[in-house]
Amino acid sequence: MKNRFGFTLAEVLITLGIIGVLAAMTIPNLISTYRKKQIEIQAKVTYSTIQQALRFAAYDDVGYSEVADGNNQEMINWFNNFLGQHLKVEQLCVNKAPGCWHQIYYLNGNKFGDQNGTGSNILGFVTSKGARFIVDGYAEADIKNKFGVNIGTSGLVFIYDANGATKPNMVGKDVFVLVWTEKGLVPAGHDKTREQVRQNCQTGNGLWCLKEVIDHGWTIPDYIWRKH
């Protein structure tokens, strides 16, 4: 009689168990890597889009201080006559109007603002690509101390969530900060050293992490992405 070779039921079950364990270990990592890559692309594209829009809008001779007074109609006029001329948006919100923003968090896990934005008298909008923005005016001291850009005037801060309301909704991971001043549009932390920026991302609130991402060739460092 010829010997028949095959697998017993126990061997098949053991093999399937090993495959299941390996899948459980690798699939979450693959999903996380894919999500990170998508956010990196969205962050770069969104930054380039708003930078280009502001560059074109600069020829309209409307400065960054025009929206800082917090008057609703003035903010609407500023957007419609200035930035909105060069940027496609799906929705515009003014002074804590819901719909353009959502709850986000600092990189250290603390809440940053609420579902209406990060302050009062702000302007928000959703781009045609789904990125969400809020824009607010800040005094010179805040621009320097909180956002890491040394200037001699007030300025506008653009906070954007590259993938909209989709999680993680965390500063430094999918939420990034830009500062528009007499220097043009720059990432928060622009005038800080590499070590200061890294420290802000490692143990601070993450407001300067876009600078770190840009310095890494538009790649979110793993030490930032792994934060919860």
C-alpha cells in the first residue's frame, strides 16, 4: 500500500493559528503606515495650496492684519475679496459657527479649543479637498512665544487639519500650524532651533511639529506618530 502524505486537522489548525497571529501583528502596522502616508501627502498638498493662494492674493494688496479685528462682516469681506478669490472652499464659517471645525488635541493629549475652533472671533473654512482651516489674528508676543516666529507686528495663524474631521485630530500628526506675517507663510517654529522644535514635539504641545515634518522631507517622524 502506498503511503499517503497530508496534514492532520491539528496541524491545519496550528498553521491557521500562526497565520492569524502574524496577521494580527502586521495588519495594524500596515494600516497605520498607510494612514500616515496619506496624511503626509494631504499635509503637503494643503500647505502648497494655501501658500499658492496667499502668494496670488498678495497682489491684491490686502494685508494679514485686515482680519484681526474680529468683526464678522470684515472677516467675510476679507475672505471673499482676498483669499477666497484664489482658493476653492466648500463652506465658510465665522465667529464660532459650527461645521468647519471639530475637537482637536495637543500632542501631549490635552484639548486644544473645542468643536468650534481654538478661540473667539475666528474664521473657518473647508477646502474643496476636504481640509479644514481656522484663521485667527494674534499679537506679536503670541506669534513669537507660542508659535515660534520672530516678527515685529501682529499676524495671522492658520491651523489646518489635513484630513478633515477624520482622526487622529492631533496637533503634529494631522493638524498643523502656519503663521502668515511680513515674512510670508511659514510653519510655526520657523525661528526656533532644530533642538527646540524637536523638544516641542517630544515633550511639548506639538505646535511646531510641521517644521519638523518639513525638515524630514514631509515625513512625520515615528516618534511623533507613535504618540497617543
